[in-house]
Amino acid sequence: DWLKAHKEDPEARFVMDSLLVRKDLGKQAASALALAIDWLEAHKEDPEARFVLDSLLARQDLGEQAAPALALAIDWLKAHKAAPEASFVFKRLLARKDLGEQAAPALALAIDWLKAHKAAPEASFVFKRLLARQDLGEQAAPALALAIDWLKAHKEAPEARFVFNPLLARQDLGEHETPVMALAINWLEIFK
């Protein structure tokens, strides 16, 4: 009842976030998800909405709330495409198997974000989810090129493993296979 009464309050995000991470909501889950969607609709421009989006997108029981949740995530990412913190939303969004028609805009936004943050260590978390997707389509070439550039710049970083693992699992490396293998071997020599 408190969340219903305060669903317009920006500070309700703290309660919303704590509620959404719970795995034991049972019959209350549908109400909690609907309240989260309502709150996000009212605060979709708020940079702090990323916390609610992160918790919401991590849930596997979105059901009929999946489409509005995904659309709100895309809208938030469009509004905050330059924010380094967008990596948290990308991490959850790109891990979802139910993107459907939101896949194309999600992938395009992720590529654009990676282009702008190609030197950032936290890009490894976005690469991890992006490269693990099998539906990259026309975004595969720029994703692979960006990942290789990132690995060249972070060749001695422990977090490079988050990029190597999904990259090496891809079957579409093509001309990138030799440079990726060389980078991986060099990295392993450092961290053996």
C-alpha cells in the first residue's frame, strides 16, 4: 500500500529496488511489477531509474510486463546514451532472451554506447552480454571490431576475460579469428 501511495515519489525507488530483488514475492509479484512499470513511466528521464530498471530486468517472471519493461529500458538508454552508468542497464537488457522487436534498438544502442566508451573498463560487462547474443545480425561486425579494439587497449587487464570468453565462443569471427587468438594467447601468457 505504501508503494501505491508513493508511486510518483522519486524516493520510492529505494523501496522498489529492494522489493524487486526479492525472489519470494509469490502472488505479490504481479503487483510489484506493475508498480515498478508505473514508477518507471513517471521517472523514465531520471538517471536514478537505472537502479529500478536493473532490478526489474533481472527478473525472470516479467510475464505481460516484459514488453513495457523492455520498452522503458530502451527509452531510458536513448535518454542516457552518454552515461557511463548505462552499462548496468545494458548488462541486464542484453542478457534477456525475450527482447523480440526490442533487440534491434537494444543492439544498436549498445554499439553506439561502446563506441563512446571504448576505453572504459566497465565496457567489458556490456561486451560480455553483447557478444554472447546469437542475434547480432548486422551489428556483429561492429561488435567484433569494437571488442578487438577494447582488448588491444586492455590487453593486460584481468577483466578482459569477460570479453574473451563470449568472443572466443562465437562462430562468426571470420577475419578476426587470428587477431582474437593472438590476443587471447598473449593475455594468457600474462595471467598464467
